[in-house]
Amino acid sequence: MQAFISLNYKAERCFFAGTSGTSHFYLSLFAPVTTSPDFYPSKFIMRSVNPSTLRITDLWAFKSTKSNKRYIIEVEGFEDEFYGLKFYWKGVEKSPNRYSLLTNDYEPRKIVRTCIEVMLNYYRNNHRISFGFVAAPDLEEDIKGKKYSCKEGSRRFIFYKRMMINLFGPKTFRQLSDTEHRIYLLVNQGRLSDGSISINEIEKKINQLYSGDFYISESETEG
């Protein structure tokens, strides 16, 4: 029997001081009470809000004890609806390819698992929201000479997909994806069941968030 990640455990609320009169403020969020060998502890940094679209961007940070590198997690979306996650090593934050550059530290599972734990903070605070992971494209120098089919998405996309299928069962999230644009979604099953959201509405939110032309389809499960 496949064991899925637990979505229910005691959480501790952390409060951060805010700044009035601007679009930047700090957020009250749930934080994990315990640490785990599966992921690194992360720290909430700041939130910004676009006043015209109400688009939210939250920044989180964590440090790898293996490489001593500091990572930034960007959580973008619309409150009570959808959040998309991206991450990069802070040492390359000025690079236009920061989401694609590899660190070659050989701990991708723990890094991505840390991002998932940040995602779960939002879910435990609001069981009605949905999520997505945006997988960066492969750089040509990273796949040169390697057996690889771009029809399956980038290598990061394939890795994200396998992790999500292994970690989450079908009861809480319906797993959807757009392989061509390398986005993997965990859509709130409860809201789909009660009709308060639809796949078409999710597509519209994704296109609004990332200014693209995405087509969402059911993701194939493994094993």
C-alpha cells in the first residue's frame, strides 16, 4: 500500500509586524512545529501585493546544511484560490536563468520537499486552495549528449510529477498538468466536488498568473 504525506498535524502560528500604507506587508502563517530529515526549515521573509490585480508574491528562504547554500522560494497567486511555487539558489538570483541553473549538490528531493512543506503551510491554513509547481526549462548545456525526450517535459517537470504522485493521494488534490509549458497542478478536490471551481477556471487563473496560453489535462498516475 502506498503511503502518502500527512496533511494534518499541529501547527504554531507566527506573527510578523506589518507596514501600513504600502503594498508590502508581513503575513501571519502557520509554521511547522517539528523539523524533519526530509526537508529543511524555512523562514518567511515578506509579502508584496499588486493593488490592481491583487496578485500576491510571498518570499521564503531556507539554507541547505549540505551545500551551505541559501535558497529562495517564490509563492505567487491569489489568496484563497491558487498559489504557484518556484525556487532558486540565491547565489544566482541576478541571472535570467536562475530557475534553470543546476547547483550539482545532488539533493534535489530534499530541496523540492522543502518547497512542498512551504506549500503545506498554506494548505493547513486554508484547506480550500490549490497549488502548482512551475518547472524551469532545461538549459542546452545540461542535456547535451543525454537521452532525453522533451515531449515528457523538462527533467524538473518529470521529477516534480513523480514526487507529487508519490506524496499525494487522490482524496485531497486532483493532479493536473500542462507538459508543454512544464506546469504541474494540485487542484483542490473538495472545491472541484462541490462545484465552486472548475478546470476551466483553473486554466484562466494560471494564464492570468503567468501570462501564458496553458492547456490543463489530467496527469497520469504511476504504479
